[in-house]
Amino acid sequence: MAEPKSFRVFCAYRSPYPEPILFCKGEEVEVGQEFIDDPEWKDWVWCAGEHGIQAWVPKQYIEIRADKGVFIKDYNALELSVVVGETLRIHEIVNGFGMGEKKDGKRGWVPMKYLEPMEN
């Protein structure tokens, strides 16, 4: 995996999903609608798992078979709330979101369109 890069938040983001929602490799889910509200966030699908667990999931993380999907890797749907001026280390970018890490070690997804790269 590539070395994480530093980004600065230039537009605050409040997560609508601040609690961890975990799916494990091999877990089967029902696949619903695709996310279409923002053209910068393509290839996200709504998935419903056991015990009422539901979240937006990158298509790349599941193998879709009709209206069912099977996770091909573990996925944590936690999103981070961030404030202007905050610095994050981005470890992975998927479908317009980066897996960010705050200085306190907390990790979660943040929209890349609210971040600007910094010199590493």
C-alpha cells in the first residue's frame, strides 16, 4: 500500500453516519439502489445486512449477484466529521472518499472534495 498523504480540510463535513458499521469478507447482503445524488460519488450502493445493519458500500468491495452481494474484503462504513483547518492522513481513496486518520488516531471516510493536498 502507498504511503499515506497529508490533506487539509477546507470545508467542514458533518458525518451522517458517525457510528462504525462493519461488514466482513464473505458476508452476504441485500443490494439496493445506487447513490446518484452527487456525480463525484459514483459506484456506491446501499446494502442491508443481518440484524438491520445498512450502509453505503463501494461496489469494489462486493461481488454483486442480482440483488445480493458478497463482501470480497472487510469494510467499515464509519465516516469522520471534520472542521476547517484540520489535518488528515489519507490512506486510501475510493469513489470520492478518502480513508482519513486524525491526529488522535481516529479513522474514517471523508469526502475528498472537502480536502486539499499538503506537502508531505
